Amino acid sequence: MVTRALLTDLYELTMAAGYLEGGKSGDSALFDLYFRHNPFKGGYAILAGIEDAIRAVLNMRFSLEDIEFLDSLRTTAGAPLFPKAFLSYLRGFRFTGDIHAIPEGTVVFPNEPLLQVSGNLIECQIVESILLCHVNFQTLVATKAARMWEASNHGVIVEFGLRRAQGPDGALSACRAAYVGGADATSNVLGAALLNIPAKGTHAHSWVQAFPSELEAFRAFARSFPDDCILLVDTYDVLRSGLPNAVIVAKELEQLGHRLSGIRIDSGDLAFLSQRARQVLDQEHLQYVKIIASNELDEFIISEILVEGGRIDIWGIGTNLVTAAGQSALGGVYKMAEHNGNPKIKLSGNPEKTTIPGNKKIVRVHDADGLMEADVLACSREDLQGSEILIVDPVNPLRRKLVIGGSRVELLADVVKQGDLVSAFPSLEQIRDRRRDQMGHLHESHRRLLNAHEYKVGLTTALWRQKEKMLEGS
């Protein structure tokens, strides 16, 4: 059986084969996984996908069928692409290195390592693509969800994106990431079952169209689900038909000892319609009935609806959440920082693509009010106990900041040591709690949907000098 060990880019395997043939099987390396720009032109990102990424690495084993497929690959000249020695190496492959990571749900920023992978060079190289695949996509979707959560004033969000997701795998990854970032439930039943996420849903317009009248359709749905009844009121006309019929059904449910859970509006002027719906429901003493809005929502539309006085209780968000509309990819990269214990640097004519060499740690500094002030990238063994730290912008060294804040915490933690998990992964609820707490410590200026202030991430003087020395040497 072909396994997901083959879910990698071919060049990871050709490089690994070349390392083995070139006598580098005993070399060591350290790689940093990070991104260069905040997604959606915002001020932050929410880290997600760490557990899935690390599980994929630790479960990577090449089956007989995997090896047979690789053995079938040929060069343009018709010769086998991979030597037998490399295929034999893959038969016994198991990741035995170390992985340090920032905890999932943490607010993160450009140019700081989200993951550090160290150990045998070949092993560290082979796991690159699968790590990036999980972390790039889930971080992007989690950040989109967090932006929507912020725009809704921390309202209730239901992920409705299965039918518009980028395939089945994308639907499940997006379901998980959306929950991490701020969604409270999902319509994806498989996602709910696998991830223990609340499952929520209503009915489609086709339900209403399948009955002689809208009122009969509503009554039939209420009979089937008297304690979880949400009625879609825009099949014909929200104010003239859907809403009045929903009120009738709500009163009938009350007489039977039940309550209508909500109404959903899926088209039209959501701000105006929700205002009128709330007014009617309240006049009918149905204050408990929730108003759910859907229809191509994103963070900007949500914000605009609330500014216009919309009365939405629950936001059903599909396409723009699971596809992270507005940015096609996070753009995370995986770059070598050390080889055989020696710092390594990648040069570029574009300064932002020049890497930061060496083994590093990240120290987050909070100000006197408990808000995040700056993230400090330092040499791994550097002492940062002093009261002041001068940090240098990794892209523009003329930009510097003196960090004086009080509390400090290291972000990178041991997750895998010598190929084994250090401790159990946190639950999704714990990750969500972390995200919520982290957002509470991020200044409003960084959380803005538009024109967010840039959060300071800088190198200590020692780390900058190491980079500068390597630049001069090159």
C-alpha cells in the first residue's frame, strides 16, 4: 500500500539520495521554518497545524509499495532515478531528530522560527515539505478565522466551508484551523467527529422548495427537530414571507413546550434585514430566537454589518474562511541555519530573503500593562537577563529598538527529542484558550483589519553581529 510518506516534493528525495551518495549520511543540520510577511496585510498570524505536522513526521515510514514506486522512476536517459543504496536506506527510515516549536494558538510574526528541526541532515531534509504543507495552510486559515472573530466582536462563528474547500483534505485541515482561530462549530460532520468539534447546521433552500408552501416546510422541519430548529427565511422574501412564517412556527413550538432556536438569512442586505427581524422577533416576545447570517461573509463585511447596526447573533462563514480568501498561501519557508554545528546563511539580492544564521531562541517581552512589546531573536545560549535589550530589524539594520519591558517568556519549546514526543499534545480546547489569551495580550493597533501597526521582531546585537560577519565574509 502506498503511504503518505510519499507526500513530499521529489527534490527532497533527490537531495537526500545525493547526500547519501556524497558521504553526508553522518552530517547534522538545523533548519528554521518561518514566514516573511503577515498574511492579509495584517499585524499578526495565529500558529496552527503543529500537531498534524509533527505527527506526519513521526509516522513517516516507507512501505514496500512506496519503495517499488520510487524504484520505477527513471531519468530522461532511461536509467533508474534512485540508486539501490538510497532505496535500502528509505526502507529503514524513521525520524530520530529533535523538533522545537512555538505552541499552537500562539500569536506569531514574520522572521521568527515557528519550528526548529535538528538532527541528521538527510532526515531533516526529507521532512521539509510535509511540515510546510501542514503549518502554512492551517496557520493561514487560523489567522483568517481570528480576524473574523475580531471583526465580529468575539461573536459566535460556525464554519460552513466544506462544499467550497480545496478538496477533502483541505476541508478537514481548514475545519481544524478555523476552530483554532475562532470558529465555535462546524457543519463538516467528519471534521466534528474526528476533531470533537461541535456540529451545527440548518437546512437548505431546497427543503422549502420541496413542500407546497414555505409554512408547511417550516412546520415539517420543526416537527423533525423541535429542540434544534433553525429556519432559513430567505427562499422567497424575508420580511413578507420567511419571517412571518417563522414567527408562526415559533409560537406553535412554544405551545408544545419547545423553542425555535433561530432563523438564518442567506441573502440581501444583512444589516437591514437583521435589524427588522430582531425588531419583529422582540415584538412577538421571541427575544430568545437567534439570528444567523451567511452569504459570502468575510471580516470586512462582518465589520461593516456591525457598523451599520446589524443584529447578528451567529455568523455562518464558508468560502472566505476555508479558502483564506485574500491570500492564496502563507509563504512559509524552511531554511538551513546550521550545518555540522556551524552557522549557515543564505544570501539574496532581496534583503528580506537573506536568512538569519545559527541556532536561535525567541524571547517575547511584555510591557507593564501585560501587552506584547517585542519579540527578541537571540543566539541560543545568549544571556538576556539584563533590564534592557537593543534589537535590530533583521531586514533594515538602521531600524533599532530598545526593549525595556518587564515579563519575558521563551517561545520555542521541546516537542520531539531523538524522534520521540516529549509530552502529549494539548487539546484543541487548550489551543483555542491559548489563542484567546494571546489575542488579549496583543495591542489593538496590531489587531486592526486595516493599517495594522507593525509588531517589532528584532535580533540581539550578538545575533546581528554574527549575521553581519557572515555577510562580510561572503
